[in-house]
Amino acid sequence: MRAVIVNDYGQTAVLGEVPTPRPGPRQLLIRLRTAAVNPIDRSLANGDWRIMLPGTFPMVLGTDGAGIVETVGEGTTRFAPGDVVFGQLMIPPIGSTGTYAEYVAVDEDAPLTRVPDAMDLDVAAALPTIGMTGLAVTDMLAPLQGRTVLIVGARGGVGSMVTQFAVGAGAHVIAVAPGIAAERMRRYGAAEIIDPTTVSLPEAVQRAHPDGIDALIDLVSEADRFASLAKLVRPGGSAVTTRFVADVGALEAVDVTEINFVLSASGHLLDRVAEAIGTGHVAPPPITRVPLEEAPAVVNGTVRGATEVKTVITVRTGIGGARTRRAR
């Protein structure tokens, strides 16, 4: 089968041929239709996570995807051939369940769920990591009703989702995003929008909220910047980073909790994301679609992969995001 691979940590991604996997007991063979590009995909390929998430080579890239269950192994009960599924397959050894490929074999208890009937597969592929992260961060900070939440990096995939989930939970959201994304942030329900390219972010927040904010959700900052912004949080509040740069305990004396967020992916959490999208309570971020043949250039950074927020790879040309069939 065709797949986007690296043959060692740090190597250039290429489109190559690897054996088509076979499903073992209680496994599914999924014929992938679409896959999503996430920043962590390149990081995994570079070996940045090799201690926590060791890899295997050739490493098939990609963690998020959607497709159709083609066959199942002995003892499989959760899914059946023909089911249309999507999920996050960040499963060690990394590369054994990559989604930039025509097929993937994975245990049936992996973080997977069925694609709602009204959802296209390009949208489904875009959702697992960003949707589950946005929802889980919101859950962690609950209750948010009436609380002021500053979201740094609101324009991106996770930012788009957490902004909407936080608004839905009743938060007063301050979205930090460039001016070109302002209208989208307003549609998401953000009460305030700060363009960090035109003003000093800390000064703008302090002017509008001299008593501080209740929570910081920072999706983009490095350690020094995160530490500075965390000082905007009032006593009793929380500062969350998805970049794992928090100095936990640094603000304990002023009763601010710093959190390094780590996603615990699950089919149940993904079900909730799918329901939120399916009911229209949350909108998917803007998507750019590229064919599998162009995916290596996107991962390698030799072309701009996205004019929009989220890049989705069409694994099967001529199918795109369309639904084809589904067994009941």
C-alpha cells in the first residue's frame, strides 16, 4: 500500500510502498479515506517523543484519520465491516498505526468511534486530536459559567474548538488571534478579541481586566511567555498549557494552579465531540484538502500545507470527503 513514511528519526518524509497490514484477533482493518495533519506528526517523526512514544521503521506518519472498516479479526465485536469510523491512533510503537496511508490495522478498543451520518470524512479526520483536546481542557476547568478565560492561540485547530466549547460552557472568552481571524472568533462566540500583532497582550488584558482573569488556556507559548501570561490569572484560577512548558508549583504561593495538559483520548470523548459537531453546537475549523501525493511536502514544510486552519489529506483520490457506504 502507499503511505507517507520516514525511515529513521529526522529524515525527510516520502511517499513509499509498505506492506498492507493484516488484522489480528480483535483488530480492524480500516481502509482510510482521509487523514489530518497535526503539528505533532513531524515532532514524532523527528524523535522528540521517542522516550514516551517509541517508534518503529519505516514509520508511517499520521495519527488522525477516517475510513471504512474493511475486515475484522477473530473476536471483534465493537465494529463490523462497512462501519465508517474515525479516531486518533497515537499508539506505540509510533508508525505501526499511521494514518497517512491507504490502510491501517488497529485494536478495536482504540480511540475510535462511528462517523455520524451527516458528517463528511474530511471533517471527521480533522476532529480527533483538536476536538478531544478542546473538550477535555474545557472539562478540566469546569465549571466555567461566568468565568473569564483567556485563550492564546485561538485561531488554530485546538483553539477553534476550545473557544467554542468554553463559550458553550458559559465562559466569557477572550480570544487571542490575528485580525484576519476576528470574524471567525466572533462567530465562535468570543466576547473579546485581542490581535497580538497590534497591541501588547499582557497590557491589553490588564487594562480590560485589572482584577485578573479566571483561567488561561495557552496553546502556543514557550516557557517564558507562558510564565508571564500566567501572572494575569487571579488567585484561585488556573493556567493551562498544551506545550508542556508549565513550571508546576511556580505560582502556588499566589494560589494559581499551572497545568501541563496531556490528552487521554477515548472513544467516549470522541463521541461527545461528534455529537457537538453533529448538532451544530460547535463548528469544525476551516479545512484545506491535499492529495496523498502532496502530503510529504506538507509534512516537510517545503510547501504551505494550509491556507486555512486544518490540513486534511485525501488518501483516496476521487472519493474526497464523501461518504460511500455503511453497514448496520
